[in-house]
Amino acid sequence: MSNDNIQAVLGESRIFPPAAEFVAKSRVDAKKMAELRAAAEKDHVGFWASLARQELSWNKPFTVTLDDSKAPNYAWFTDGRINVSYNCIDRHLEKRGDKLAIRFESEPGVVTTLTFKQLHGEVCRLANVLKSLGIRKGDRVVIYLPMSPSAVIAMQACARIGAIHSVVFGGFSAQSVRDRVEDAGARLVITADGAHRAGHVVELKKAVDEALNEGCKTIEKVLVYKHAGNQIAWKDGRDLWWQDLTAKAAAECEPEWVEAEHPLFLLYTSGSTGKPKGVQHSSAGYLLGAHQTTQWLFDVREDDVFWCTADVGWITGHSYVCYGPLSNGTTIVMYEGGPMTPDAGRFWKICQDHGVTIFYTAPTAIRALMKMGEKFPLSYDLSKLRLLGSVGEPINPEAWIWYHHVIGKDKLPIVDTWWQTETGSVMISPLPGATPLKPGSCTQPIPGIFADIVDESGELIPGLDQGGYLVITKPWPSMLRTIWGDNERYIKAYWGQFGNKYYVAGDSAHRDKDGYYWILGRTDDVLKVAGHRLGTMEVESALVAHPRVAEAAVVGRPHEIKGEAIVAFVILKGQRPTGAEAEELIKELKNFVAKSMGPIAKPDDIRLADNLPKTRSGKIMRRLLRSIAKGEEITQDVSTLENPAIVAQLAGKE
Ligand code: 7RM
């Protein structure tokens, strides 16, 4: 976030109390929220224990709530046994068997629905297929599927048999699939022929073939869902059609009751190094977080239709498409394609056609749709909507006000939810029937979550109207358990900074005079491009893999719609070209990154230079690069630079 934005949000003083009409029917009003907060303050562990007993269905109840003997490797509900898919599906069958679990619309506009009963059948069939392929409890399965019911079925089927899924976002490349398969030691890939995206077919199976061509020795089979109907290559003995096998499989499959701490999934996410981290989540604690936050923050009721637009390849799609709503017996909407296909009215048309009541999306989408004007949302009937949500990056007050006014007709609450892949579920957010809203602030930690801010030395900063590093001071059930295969990295990345005392989120935040939190952005080398988390180091590694690149430095630059855009400074091997030759190479490098990481990582701007600005100790001055990328006048002290003359060249003034 730029300084201007920080000034703008901190200057924001409008307050929107919850509408009386909403409060009257909400699950949690101000009084109830105060009671929940007080209960959690008094006995934080007991608070979560009673929710876990009340809200989840256990095969064997737990007696130990929190085991902190190996802190910061915390464990929750350790002696309990549970099955996540049972909680999301089976326990609803009696009361809600014929209720819709999923309403799906493909990008070309084909609508498919599944009741809880049908979902149960599909999940059981696939679970039986997985078992017949030799997949057992604890095996890793990579899922690379379109945003469609097949993805939810695959995730739930893994959960049903205790296999650990690792979903790879369909917008990531073959290389990303390969890296994740290898790091996780996966035995099976579940993919589709292709996915529809913005009028094109994304060839998922082709990327898997490419990934498996080199390495990936642990993969035995590839299960292929026929979806887009595109031509694909076939490897006999390895490749199998999902539909062929499930047609012959039994529609009943006993859930595998696993220990509460059994890993439910790995989800790779970017950090400060070039290698994404396999964030490992548990079964019971994770589910409790996703379940409880869905209930409190989205106020779900029996007749709600919940649409979270996030792809299942991201944590938001795990917690608020696949697990949280289904665990509450809520009908979800899934949409396969792009928000601008065929035009900027698509999201609003889906809201109208499917009777969406709760809509949860990212600021980048709101800003992009806002730019297209009011005529799109005004052409559709959005009268069923009763609650809006935002996630992924700070929402600027202007976009917030537009969302509230044009989509929410000045009356719907907006829950601005702060959380991370690592936190598993939302941590800081309004409760819609209780919290007065301030545009741009995610407001306050939810009951049971203890957030704070610390200074450079890790000291808590008491009082109000203060800024610092955002930390979580007490363990919570849906927290990540470790980094797959690298517990040391887990401890170092999240706890080490301040002596293992707090979970360090990697964000900076301001706590205002009312105790409301305003997230100001990352403190590490993580970018949020259109809500997608990417590491600057990852993009740098992708660039230096090109034969002509000697060195690269990547920074973020504020972008009106995407939040941040990627700017890369590149030093070549040999002669630096100019003019048309330089243009050509820049284009090639952009495409090279898109090919190796996926289209979301394609740099917006690449600058070729003879050198990078470095301190005498050899450290790249990123702060300076960020200023240059923004086109700011350089007022920083460059006297500590090894090569001060480079600044003019990087700024294009040479
Ligand atoms: C859910 C998700 C996590 C990072 C996080 C923040 C930023 C997310 C908000 C936000 C301001 C929000 N997981 N972030 N939500 N910043 N307000 N409501 O996005 O792992 O991909 O990213 O995203 O910087 O640390 S994530």
C-alpha cells in the first residue's frame, strides 16, 4: 500500500452501525458478541473446547483441548477422532439430504446442481476409486482441477479416506505442479482435460503431462476428469478417466476416522524465499475455525445461498467454498470462469440467477467491476443479497463505499475479513450484526482470537492510535501446524522473529483510537497481485532461469485495480540491448515468467539495467527500487550505495 493510501485510510472517519433490520435476525448481536468475548478472555482454551463439542461431530470425543508441550507446535483436541467429510456431508443427510449443496455454473453458462445426498454419493464413489488405486490415509494427492464441483468432490473424497490433499491453483504452471508434487511426495494427481477461462480453454492435463515428464517419480496414476472436452495426450497404464472409474464404484464409503491432528491438507504459499512453503493444516482444529467463522461472520441461515468467488486453489476457496459453508449445511455457488466473460455483468447475473444472499469477493474484483460503471450491477436484480464480504488485501475506502452503495444499496453490512493461508480461517473481522463498520478497516479480532501489535524489538505496544507489527498472541485451533517437511522453517518464519513468543503475521497494522485494526501491508517480500500471494524471490528465480539474465530484483508498485503490480529490474549477461531489440527481449522475459510460474506472475514492467543499487555489503536496496518503480523523485540518501550513478539509469534518466 502506498503512503497516499495509508493517509487516505487513516483519514477515514465514517462509521456505519449495523442496520436494525439485520441485527434483529442476526445470529450474533452486540450483546452476544460481548458475551463471547468475555468468555474467551476468561478461558480461551475452554471457550474453543465448548465450541468444538457443540459444533463438530466427533467419532471419539476429545479430553485434551490444547497440548502446548511442544510449542510453538501447538496441537488441539489431540485425543479426539473425527472425519471432516462426515462433518461437511453425512451429518446433514437426515435433515438436508435433498437440499442443494452446490449450484455450479460453468463459464459457457451450463448450470449443474448437487444435493447433499448427491454430493455424498459422488464423494463416496471417488473415495472408493482412490482406495482402489491404493491411496491410503496419509498419502498425498495433488488436485489440479477447474473451479467446479469436481474440485470439491476431490477434496472431500481425500478427507473421507484420510488422504492429504494439495490443491494447485489452475492458473499456476506445469513447473508449479512439478514443484508441489515433488515437495509433497504425492502419489496421485487428479486433474481435468481443461478448464474454461475468459473464453479460452486452459489445458490442465497438458500441464500435468509436462510436469510429469521430468521428475515426479512418486506419481503412479493420473486421474482425469472430462470437463472441457479438449483433445489431450494419453499415457496408457498411468492415465485413467475419473468418470469411467466412478461409474463402476460403490456410492457408499465409510469415513476413515482420523486423529484430530491428522493433516487435512497442504497448501503451498509464497514467503520470503524462492521456494513456496507447504502450509500444513489439521483436521479438527482447521474445520472448527472454518465452520465457526462461516457461522459468525457470514451469519449463515438455512435458506442462504453463499457465494465466495475465490478459486479452490487458494485458502479462501478451501475455507469458504469447500469446508466452512458445507460444514454448516449451507448451499454454495461455484462459478468456473472470469468476472468479465462475456462482460462485466457476469458476477451480478450469477447473483441474480442463483439467488445469492451472501457474496464474498476480493477488493481487486470490486475495483475492476467498479471501473466498468454502475450500469452492469443496475441491470440485474440483486435484491436477495443480504451480506457482503471482502478478503485478500486492504480495501480502499473508495471501493468500499462503491460496494456498499451500488451493490449493498446503502444497507448491507460488509465484512472485511483479515486472515492468511497460515491462519486457516478469518481472524480479524466485523461480526455483521454487532460491529459498527469503518470503510477500510477489518475492525477487531473475532471472539477467541487475540491479536496485538509489537515494535521492532518485539515489545507489545500498549494503547490506542499506534502502529506496529501484527502478531497473534495466543494459539488458535485453525492455525497452521508446520511447514511440510521443514519444521525449522515453520518456527523461524512465524515465531523466530520475536523469540518464539508470538505468531508473527508478516503484516504491519495500525490500531486506531477505537481499537480498530487497519492493515497497512506486508513487512516481508510478499506481493499481493490481484489478491494472489506471490513472493518477489519466486519471480526473481523465474527470471534468472532465463539464459540471458544474470540478476533480477522484483518489487511491487501500487496498482489501481490489482492492488500491486510487478516491476522487475533485470541485469543481463553480456551487452545490454536498446531500442527495438530491448523491447523484444522484455516481451520475451515477461512471457518466460508467465510460462514458468503461471500468467498471474507476469511482470507488468521490466527495466533492463547495467547494475542494481547495492549497499557496500552487497544488499540490494529494495526500498530505493520501490521508489524508482513508482516513478518517485529520489530523496533517499544514496550515499551508502556502492554505485550511486545507477539510480539515474534505473529511473530511465540516462
Ligand atoms: C486470505 C488470504 C494473506 C495476506 C495477509 C495480508 C493480506 C488478506 C486482508 C489482507 C488487508 C484484509 N490469504 N490480506 N486479507 N489485508 N485486509 N481483509 O488472502 O495467504 O493469500 O494472504 O493477505 O497481507 O497477510 S493469503
